[in-house]
Amino acid sequence: MHKTPVIVLVTGVVAGLVGLGVMPREPRLTAQTTGDADLAAATRAVVDDPGGYRGLAVALIDDGQIRTAGLGDRDRAGNPVESDTSFEIGSVPKVLTGMLLAHQAGAGAVRPDDTLGATWPAVTGAAREVTLAELASHRSGLPRVVLSSVTDWARLFWANFAAGNPYAGQDVDRVRAAANDQTPGDGRGEVSYSNLGMAVLGQALAADAGLGYPELLDRELLTPLGMTATTQVTGSDALPAERAEGATGSGRTPDPWTGTGYAAAGIGYWSTVEDLARLVAATAVGTAPGADARDPRFDDTERRRIGYGWFTTRYGDREITWHNGATSGFHSYVGFDRATGRGVVVLGNTDRGVEPIGLRLLDVPREQAGDASPGPPALIGIGIAVLFTFIGGLSLLGTALRTASDRLTVLSGAVWALVYPALGHQLGDWSAVPGWLWPLGLAASGAGLALAAYRWRHLPVNGAPRPWLRVAATAGSLAVATTLTAALLA
């Protein structure tokens, strides 16, 4: 019996050492560089902390000239970021939808003051009275997104903590139905960011033209601008080749965001820094189709105004016209100074913001540009990281030490001693919790498994007063563990 503590200790140490090799690690910008060396150096000079970034693609537009550079890695394999590397760009296409309205209005196809119902007769609810201009400037009074069922809430909850796709299944019919169910709120006329509103605007313009939104956008904007690498992805089997791989703060690779109904709000769109530089350059000088969408029309805050999709913010004595985007594993920023014609595009493949990098490259002072810190970490992410990392191993140790234990209880505990650390690894916020804690949790699990294996032959199969209840509880526990494991591996 005296050998037991040694066996348990050695097994725990071995498990901890194995855990060091696979512990969660925050992404970090490497020294790898492609493209314009001066631009790459200038970009590194304004990145205050390389932690939290993996790769960056940058374009600088100055005097009509476009320079591009790639920094760091596009994926876990260490492949470099190039100027033609595709990134998920989040909400940046909202400016394209705003420009599409301006272009269609200039062509006489629609008017900004036309109502949604007149443009898209399939919308028959109260929202049909909002105007296209209100939708394009986030002044429609429609909510950011619509969560109309328990399934919607469950999908959003899981997507937030499992890096999944919150827009799965949101096709055009779902967007139309969501619009039909909404009554514009008391905030109508005030700027309140709405993914739903921009999605509805794009689908309305497409319906009026008798095309799908991607087809209309390609015809009217992307093709004239030569933006051949800007594409909508409707499923994981159609992702761009040699694309950037997104990452969360803990290093997890999230699911791409797809959902055809929200395409006009940016969902499913991928692009390159070269393509977006063409957009910024042409919009800054006013030659892009619908370029007057950039013009500020409505007040948002004391420093910020909005046009159709494009925001304009004052930084001291200069104004920057811009938009950004974010998904589970990507951030993007496009902006330009109309007074100087200088523009910038910054794409990143992690969940750390890139806006300060873009502003600094536009010569906005550091104190005004801010930083890219993610803000206060979510307590639930910290709790998951710490609790799930240790609870499985410590619980199994306690179960295996109890004299009244049995094999069914130990079996369930052994499974959870592995599942809990896996959940903590995948779902925890490891940008706020030191990654070296995870191997300690795995060491506790290893020690618990060793003790359970040693005691196994001395335990009864089922020692519960009501054996059937123990069997049912064990079966249910194993079923939940199997389901969660399958979800993590999916």
C-alpha cells in the first residue's frame, strides 16, 4: 500500500509534463515579414504589444499609391501573411451596402427616402415604414439582432463560449421574418448599430433589382472596383484557399461566420488587404460607385457622424472616415483622411482589435488612437478556465479516496477528469488566466486516474442503496460527457 502515493505522484507529474506541451497559449505576432519592409517596420512600431496577435495584413494608401505588407503567421503552421491572404472581414461590407444604396439612388433605381415596404414588399410588418436612409445610417430603431426563440438564445450562448457561428441558419427568409416581427423602437431617428437593419437594407435593394445580394454587389461595386478577391462564403467547404486561420485569445480556431441572410451586414465575407485597399483608395478620392455614401449626414456623438455605412470621427483637428469588423477570430479596419487622401487597411486573424494600428498609421496620436487591449476579461471565461481545469481531477481524487465508493461512481469521475480539462482548455479565457495553470489541472487529473485505477479491483460494481438510480445517474453523466466531447471535436 505504501507504493500508492509514489504511483499517484509520478503519474500526476507525467500528466503535468504532457500538459505543458499542449497547454493553451495566447497567439503572438512573430517576426516573419513579407511585402513592403518600411511599411512592416512602421506597423510594428505602432503595435504596443505583440501578444494577442498572430498575423497582420496592412495596406497604406498615400498619393494614390498602395503599399502592402504582411506580418506574422497566417495559421498555426507558421505560413506567412501575404498581400493576397484572405481574411474574414466581419462588418466592413456594411460600407459596401451603404455605397450600394448611394449608387442605386444615383442611378434612379431607388430613393433614400423610399420605405422598406415599397422596396421589398415581402416585408409587411411595422418595420415596412422605415426608410432606406434610416437603415443605412443605423437610425431605423431596429434591434442589433433578433433572438426570437430558445434555439436562437442557445445558439448565441454556445457560439460565444465555444467560438461557433452565431448566424448559422439565418437565411434570407429568416431575415425577412425577423423584420416582419419587429416594431421600430423609441430610438428611431437616433444612431443605434443594427446588424439586422443593414441586412434588411441589402436584401431589400437586391429584391428591388431582382437579384441576390451577392450578385447585385458584384455587378455594381466589386467588379467595377476590380475587387475579385472579395467573396461571400456560405459554408466551410467553400472557404478561400491559403486563407488566414482565425484564433481566439486562448489560441482556439473558431468556426467561420456564415449566414446568407446577413450577408449585407458582412456575415460570410472574406477579402484581402489588396482588394480593400482598392475600395479605400477609390472611395477616398470619390471615384468608387456610390462614393458619396462616405459623406456624414447624421450626428452620432459629439465627435462622430455617420453617412450610409461609413462613420466619420474627429481626432483633434482631423477627421477619419472608417469602419471596422470583428468575428470570433478576426478583426478588420478600413479608414481614410479625406483632407490628405491618406488611407489604411488593417486585417488581423485573432480576436484582438486592430483599430489603433490603423489610426496610428494615419498619424493619429497614440493618446487619441487608444490601444487594442480587449478590455476587462469576462468573469465567466476566467471561471471556466480555472474551475474546469481543476474540478475534474480534484473530484476524482476525492471519489477514489472515499471508502464507500464504487466502480460506477469512479468510472463517471474518471471520464469527467478528462472532459473537464478539455472544456477548460477550449472555453476558458486564457488571455486573462496564465496558461501554465492548465498543466497543473491535468496533473491533478492524472493523479486521480492513477489512484482510481489502483483502487478499482477493491471496489464493488454498484454500492448504492438503490442500484438502478446509480446506473441511471452514471449513464446520464457519460451521455452528457460524450455529447460535450463530440461538440468540441466537431
